[in-house]
Amino acid sequence: MTESTYRIQGATGEWEVVIGLEVHAQVTSNAKLFSGAATAFGAEPNTQVSLVDAAMPGMLPVPNRECIRQAVRTGMAIDAQINRWSRFDRKNYFYADLPQGYQISQLYHPLVGEGHLDVSPDDKNPDQVKRIGIERIHVEQDAGKLMHDQHPTKSYVDLNRSGVALMEIVSRPDMRSPAEAGAYLTKLRSILRYVGSCDGNMDQGSMRADVNVSVRKPGEPFGTRTETKNVNSVRFVMQAIEHEAKRQVAVLEDGGAIVQETRLFNPDTGQTRSMRSKEDAQDYRYFPDPDLLPLELDEAFLEECRASLPELPDAKRARYEAAGISPYQAGVLTAEVEAARWFDALLDAGAAPVAAANWTTSELFGALNRTGRDIADSPVSPTQAAELLALVADGTLSGSLAKQVFEVMLETGDAPAKIVEDRGLKQTSDTGAIEAVIAEVLAKNPNQLEQYRGGKEALFGFFVGQTMKAMGGKANPAVVNDVLKKALAG
Ligand code: ADP
Ligand code: MG
């Protein structure tokens, strides 16, 4: 880790930053945590609100099995302890977006206990891994949303989000740099999306992080932390840490003290500012929710959760590496679940792993990037790509012809074999034809031939180029090399 150790240089020496993240992830489920109301994003305000969500007197919450199942599956995906007995508590406070006057959460007995996540903060060294501890995952209700800027004298409340299930995923204070925190959040998001328990759409608010930061001189006990609320992108989390750590160092070196407080991040300036100090913090008077029985999970439920988990990114990466794919490419191919599924389908269609990985990470990803498309709406299917790679493998297409065929596939959606046929793009390995063309090329370029034979061997590439050009790029490069070597030797 020495190379990537992150330190802040102050007047009194080097400072280390300590980071813990509390991530709120919206559970993917059709209905809310304790009601049957829908959870779809983007609905008209207050169209997805049941009497339970509006906290009408006498309404009773009923836990949604699917939300519990998703949180348990998430816990299993981070190797966490699943608590067969857990309980919901009321966290009491008043706010206009919270009609109940309390949030149902889990303080004392969370559904998921200790787990961990292995992250590689350095893209260039994907094998350099750090384990980040996760303290717990508990399940809780989201609040509604207030809108203050629609009308000069009025505020509106939209309760669509009220009662939607959230997982709060609390890390240990194990991260030591913005890069580690970024890698942790990226990996966590990736796993949630593999599991299908959260869509990970940070710009829609379905995943957001409270960022706890403190600084200390290396080797000293932890310093006092601040908590920056609701940061909604990986880049912003990294910026908030950087800014907050530097601010704390400046305060401490100036003889001041850090107060434990809640801060807000401003994406426009990259700075954090104080929102409220811990002294103003309310006593939430947590107590067990009398409307809900404790959750008790049986073995069959846990078994079903476990059996429903897909192959996760680490396992997939290891499988790709075992097939000869480079650690870097394996990392790229497994980072996003859609890309990994696409690539698996390509392998299932019979493509050789290493060639498939090279082609996917360069040609396919390049084309998708150029055209601003997601892999989910790739114009070329895994089966078609496997056919293209098969034509390269059996010598029908050279690398450069394959590129041409791929371009046409992107435009027309036609099968590669049909494109090769229609456009006559087949590579020729016909030694006789190649010999004839090479003889012509040598005859046309006597000066270069003389120089080559006089020792200027760099001209070999020139002859290859001329031959390829004369053959419209369709000659088998290996055969051209062979024949050319013999012809030049004279
Ligand atoms: P609270 O219940 O007040 O939110 P927790 O002890 O549960 O406090 O910690 C909340 C988050 O703060 C966790 O993610 C934890 O890792 C992190 N954290 C705790 N102490 C520190 C510290 N000294 N510096 C940075 N992060 C910290
Ligand atoms: Mg907290």
C-alpha cells in the first residue's frame, strides 16, 4: 500500500485521513416497506401514497417480504452475518416530510450484522486489495420530499417516497484516502446491481452516502469526525473527503478543535459547510415499534435467498482470470453487471476467452463509447459477436477485415457471414495469388528493394503495406509475411 498512501502535508507534519461511509440504498421492490403503494421513479407527486404512508390514524404497517429478502440477499453478498431475529424501532422526530412523526428503522437489532468488502483503489494494480469492514445493514423507511422553490410563499410535500424501503449500509472507519472511499462506493454499487437489490442510480437519489471524516497524525487515536450528509456521486464523495480533510487539518494546525457536526456538500464549489452541530442533535427516543412483531427468519427463507444470488464480481473476475484474461480486463469486464452478462453470453456462444476479452474491451466498448450507447442496447448481439470472432479464429477474416465487418454490423445489424459474402471481404490465404502480387510490388519498387537488400530491414513493413494495399486488405497477414520474406531474400 505504501505507494498509494494518502497524506495531507501540514505545517506541523503529515496527517492521515480516516473515513467511514453510511450508504442509503433504495431497495428494489414494487411496493414500499410497510404498504402496498408503488415505488416507481418519476411519478406525479402524491400518486403513490397509501393510507399507511400518509400515516392516517389506525393504519398498521405490514412488512413487505420482498424488501426483507433483498436486504438479506445484500447481506449475503458482502459475506455478512444474517440475524435470524431482528426488530424495528421508532426513531421519533418532527418534520413536515414525515407524517408519522417517527421513522421506522432498526437501531438495536439490525437485520444484517458484520460483513466486508474487498476493494482495489488503484486501477493499475487490480490485484492490490484492501478489505473494508461493514458494521451492519439495517432496513428503514424513507421520508417524503419537500419542495420549496415552486411558489414564492408556499412549500409542497410529495409523499411518493414516504415509506419506501432503504438499506443503510454502515462501514467501519477503515478507509484512508478519497481513492479508497471511491473504490468502496463503486464496488458496493456494483454488488447491489449484480444482486438486483438496488438500481444504484445515484443521480435519482436511489443511492447516497453520508461521509464521516476525521484526521489524525499517523499512529495517533482517531480524531473527532464530521458527517457530510447525502452526497450523491462517487466523485462528489471523493471531493467532499478531500475538502473536509484539508479543512480539518487547517483548523487543527491553527490551534482550533473539530466539533462533531453535520455538514452539507456543495457540488458547485466542491466545499462542505456546517448544517448543525451535535449539541443541537435531538434525542430520538428510540423504542421498539409496538405495531410490529420482531422479524424471525427461517432456514427455508435463508436458503432461497442464498440460492437466488448470482455469481458476484469477485468470483466472476477470478473465473475470467483463470481463463487467461488479464486482471485489468477482467476488472473492466466485471465492473458493471450488464457488461458482465453480455460478456458471459459471448463466452457461452463459444468465443475464446482471451480473444473475446480483447475484442470486447477495445472494439465493442470503443464503438459503444463513440455512439454514446449502453451495452444493454448494443446493436450487436453476443451471438453475432461470437460469429465474427469465429471468422477471425478460422482465418476467414484478418484483424483489419474484422474491423471493417464490425463497422458494417453496427450500421446494418446484419450477420457477419452475410456481410463477408455480400461485400467479398473474405481474407485470402491463397499463396499463389499472394506470390503474384508480391512479385509485382517488388518489380514496381526497385529502389526500395535495393535498399532493403543493402541492409535497410525496416523497409519490410513498407512491402507488407504495399502488398496489403494491392490486395484490398484481404491478404492473410501471416501468409504475406512468409511469402514476402522468401521473395525479399531473393
Ligand atoms: P452514529 O451512530 O453517531 O452515526 P457510528 O459510530 O455508528 O455513529 O458511526 C457512523 C459512521 O462514522 C460509521 O460509518 C463509522 O465508520 C464512521 N466513523 C466513526 N468514527 C469515525 C472517525 N473517528 N472518523 C471517521 N469516521 C468515523
Ligand atoms: Mg449516523
